[in-house]
Amino acid sequence: MAAKFGGDGHRLELRYDFRFTGPTTPRNLPTVPDPSQVTTLSDNGAKQDFYRRLSQLQSN
């Protein structure tokens, strides 16, 4: 995965690589976040806006 971000005069480039090293187990999965840490997208318009802005960030 590669991404570039910019804002407030700063630019950040992220490159992330991963490999599968064996079978997965439930221990390998992250814990479910606390509900206070989750933003609910209440309708289709909010979801579309989220993906539009995500796409803008990924194409920088």
C-alpha cells in the first residue's frame, strides 16, 4: 500500500508492506473498538462523502 498526504504545508508519504506468514487464528484479529471511538455513517450520502474524501487522499 502506498499513500501520500498533505496539509498545513506538510507532506507525508506512506509505504506499507505485509506478508502472510502462516494460518490465522482469532488471536490475530484486532479487538473491536469501544463504541465511543467509532464514527457511524448515518446514511448513504455520508458514506459516499467518506469514500469521496478517502479517494482524494489516496490520489494525492
